[in-house]
Amino acid sequence: MVNKCLFPAAGYGTRFLPATKAVPKEMLPVVTKPLLQYGVEEALSAGITTMAIVTGRGKRAIEDHFDNSYELESQLKGTPKEHYLNDIKKIIEISTFTYARQKKMLGLGHAILTGEPLIGDEPFAVILADDLCVCNNDSVTLQMIELFNEYKCPIVAIEDVPINKINQYGVISGTLVEGSKRIYKVKEMIEKPEIDKAPSSMAIIGRYILTSEIFEILKNLKPDRNGEIQITNALNIQAKQGKVLAYKFEGKRFDCGNFKGYLAANNHFAKDK
């Protein structure tokens, strides 16, 4: 069973400076809700109630958001604005939040390894708040957990991206699982390949189901040329052992790690307001 979700949330968010100088990028609002809250809601939709968040310096706003605010609640109680806090109060009530601090920004793999004490020896989901996913039915994480329950191996979410942007992602090569149009058995994974060397246009996005085996691999993984520990390189070791699946999820992703994607997400959700 996948009972925990890890949220790497220690990055500086330099693309959104100066806004992210004092505000964590994960707390940037899409309409009225922080990006990270969308991620937590996705985890809840998949039946996960234990949220493990890897933070860094200047990220106290995350902990404050997922905690009671008695002064604000008292001020709004009995007023027409009281309902604005209903969603976050429900999340706080049904969820357990644990935190670890990443002391140095050494890549996504390092951030996931930093969360090991929060996860322990069990499978877990990973959600990157930058990738805001919208689905008509089951959330991406729920879709992936259902696959994990069947195949019992690590799973990465993928989507086709324009070839001129493929060097911004981890990329997979693989073959379709027999009888499926969306599930691939991964042969190889490459982190940010040169465009002319990319094995496919299938890019890994910010959704993973991992097993605890990944922690030992990350501990022994050599840093890349930038001194970072990449989760793609760790998963590639498992992929070469035939242990990793890639899933072309049903839904739409907004890349809120860049300005255009962030604006597109705001426009999408503003339609419902």
C-alpha cells in the first residue's frame, strides 16, 4: 500500500524572483490556492493522508499554511468570510504533516533522499508541486497507485513534449506493455539529453511511485557534472534491471515552474470562479 507522499519543496524558485525571495515558490497561488495545496489535495484524492515535505531555509510559510491559525479563525468566525478557510481546515484535520530540511540544494534525488527518515521502509508517492495536473476523473497519483498495486514496481509519469524542449526533462526509452496503450516498460532513462540524442519525446513529469530500494541507490550514486544527485539516474539503474514502468497519464499538466505555464494554470482555474 502507498500510504505516504513526499513533496520536495526546498528549491529557491529563481525563475520567479523577486516574488520568491521571501515567499516559497510552492506557496505561489493559482487563483486563491497555493501550488502545494493542490498537490496535497491530489495525494488525499489517492487515499494518502501522510504528507512528508522536504523544505529548506525560508520555507516556514509552508508549515504555517498547513497548521491552524487561531487568530485568523477567530477574526473570521461568524462572518461571511468564514467559509474561505473551510478547505484548508479540512486538509489539516484529516492529514498528518512531517518535515525534513534539505541543507544543500543538490538535486531532486538528494531532496528525495533527505526525506528517507519521513518515509521509512515502504513504497511512497512523490509529487512536485510545480507540475499542476488536472484530470476529469481519477487524479494522476491515484491512476499510478492503481498501477503500482498491480505491478509492484516503481512508476514514473510521462507525457510527450515538443522535441525542442526535450533537453529540459528526464527522458525515457521503452516498449509498450502488451495490451496497453499507456504503460511502457522502461529500458533507459536519460536526464536532460541533448536534443539530437534524446531517445524519445516521452518526458518524465513530477509524479512518481517509488519503493524504499531507491534510498540505497541514491546513497551510492555519483553526482552529475553539476554536483547534483538526479532521481532519473537512480531510477535508470532500476530500469536496466527491468524494474521501472512509465505511464502516459490521462489528464493535463500545467508546468508552473515557468511563467507561461503558471499563467495558463491561473487562467484555467479562474474560469471556475
